[in-house]
Amino acid sequence: MSKVVNLRSVRKTKARHAKEVIAEASRVEHGLSKSAHNKAKALAKKGRSDLEGHRLDED
């Protein structure tokens, strides 16, 4: 037999979970200081350029 579920509480729980996912993404985006953000961007750029430098030419 099925379990009786209060749909209102299920909707509220689902909404809380969705807000938590959005909040986590916002924390990641806005949680870094400007210097840490710039350092992360520089490291990513260096990684891409290093990878591109190791690429073989298709001549």
C-alpha cells in the first residue's frame, strides 16, 4: 500500500533544495576575494596556454 504524502511539504522541501543549490553556486561565484579570483583566472589561462603550447602542428 502507498504511503500518504502531504504535497505541500513535498513542494516546500523541493523549493528549499532548489534554493540551496542556487545559494551554493552563488557562494562559489561571489565567495572569493578579488586577488584570489584574479589568481584563479591567471592559473586557468596559464594552463590553457601550456596545453596549447604542447599541441602538435597538423602540417
